[in-house]
Amino acid sequence: MIIEELNADYWQRRYNDGTNVWDAGDVSTPLKNYFDHLTSKEIKILIPGAGNGYEAENLLNAVFKNTCLLDYAIHPLKEFKKRVPGFPDSQLIHQDFFDHEGKYDLIIEQTFFCALHPSLRNKYALHIHHLLNDNGKLVGLLFNNPMADRVPPPFGGTKEEYLKYFSPLFNIKTFDQCYNSIPPRKGNEFFMILEKKIKSQD
Ligand SMILES: C[S@@+](CC[C@H](N)C(=O)[O-])C[C@H]1O[C@@H](n2cnc3c(N)ncnc32)[C@H](O)[C@@H]1O
């Protein structure tokens, strides 16, 4: 697929026609496990490309009050609002990630990076860095598979390639084979914890 075709209409269509095969239907085990070990409930959290937002629902139930869910397809946001009516409207953001401004302590990655055209990977890393507070973290999952045998998206990759984008901007706290993936992704993903490096010009 060319980059122009991977727009909000494309993703909206995938939700409308029920081909949102990436949808796990619940918070994923590695992220739930990570959330369960967070100590401060006050931190500002962003989930970009959140889709149906099961992670945001889990965080709300665990009394994290400052979670924002962002997606540029309206369908999953509307479904989320129906499913989780108590979630504040001001924290449901219908916007292109690359236009979003704000400051967060934690940004969650799950099947958003792999939905972006690979030519946007450097821009993604820079924008995540820009959105994080000092010492803020990008935490989540990336496919450990170049996916060369199938028509993208998802666009896969290797650890070596991913680190080219992230190492200049983040301290790599964890970047390992994920041990508690959901069954369809077992053996196929990395779990990462990346901490923002502070650049003098940021
Ligand atoms: C593969 S889906 C993953 C959804 C969700 N993270 C999950 O795990 O179910 C990718 C999501 O990213 C959204 N998306 C893609 N590009 C985006 C962008 N530039 N800004 C905001 N959302 C975007 C799509 O609308 C879609 O909901």
C-alpha cells in the first residue's frame, strides 16, 4: 500500500466492514501486567492509535484518571464511549497523532507503530519524544517479525531496525522478546520500555 492510501478513511473502513482483525477484544496481558505495577495513579498517559481502547478502559477501572485515548478513526471512539460512558469526553481525542500536542509521562504503544507507513517511523519516534515529559516513557509492543510474506499493514521489522529510530532519542531500558504475549502474538513481539533522553533543544 502507498502512504496516501493509509489514511483515516482506510482505517474507518476497516472498522465499518469488520475487518479489524488486530482487535484483541480486551486489554493485552503484557500491558495489563505493566499497568498493575505502576505506583502513581496521577501520571498523564496517552494511548495513540488506540482503536477500541481496551487498555484505556483497564486504566480507568484501575483509577488512573489522566489517560487520553487518541485515534483519527471516529468509529472506535464512538464505540468506546458507548462501552465506557464514564470516560471523560475531554480525554477522547479524535485527531491525527502527528498533529497532537500535549505532554505525557507515559505513552503506550500497541499495533499503532506497525499501522503507520514505514516512511513515518522516524517522525513517530521524534513526535513521541516531543510529547513526553522529561523522564517520560514509551512502553509497549512491537512486532518481532519483518512480515515480508504478507501484504501490509501491519508493517513489521527487526530489533536492529527499530533501535535505529529509538536509540538516538531514548534510553533503552527494556527491549526484549515478550514472554507474556496474547496467544496469537506469542513469539512474535518485543516488549519495550524506552525512557526519553533529554535533548537541550527540546
Ligand atoms: C492496527 S489499529 C490498532 C488499534 C489498537 N491499538 C489496538 O491494539 O487494537 C491502528 C489504529 O491506528 C489508527 N491510526 C493510524 N494512523 C493514525 C494517525 N496518524 N493518527 C491517529 N490514529 C491513527 C487507526 O485508525 C487504527 O485505529
